[in-house]
Amino acid sequence: MKIKVIYRKNLKMSEGKVAAQVAHAVKNLGITPTDCDIIVLKVSDKKFEEYLQKESGYIQYDKGLTEVEPNTPTAFAWVENY
């Protein structure tokens, strides 16, 4: 199994913020076997929207307590079967 995660580079989140958002997105997929590969990519807002349209997965929305506005979609995770 392969889990793919994208995050929005245009938001200019710190490394720690990106790590947290990616981790939340993967955790909330509800599927995290120990032997899966996790691929993380930074993408433009346009690409982010394209992936949301073609894949089924989990969108992480930020609470807005630190670096971005409340309810901002920051990361998206999905399972890719190969």
C-alpha cells in the first residue's frame, strides 16, 4: 500500500507546521499500516485543487491557531493502490 500526501506550498507554512498537517491528514485517513510507503509532495494551489477533484481521501483543514486562517485546507492524503 502507498499513501500519498500533498500540501499547499503557497501557504508558506513552517517545516513544523507542514509536518503536523501531513501527520494529521495521514492519521485521519484511518489506515496506517506499518509496512506502507508514505509519499509527501508540495504542490501549487492549482495542483492541490486538481488532486481534490480526481482522488478520494482526507482533506486536512487547519484550526487557524498559528500560521494560517481558520478552516484553510492545508494537506490532502489518499491511498494509492499499485
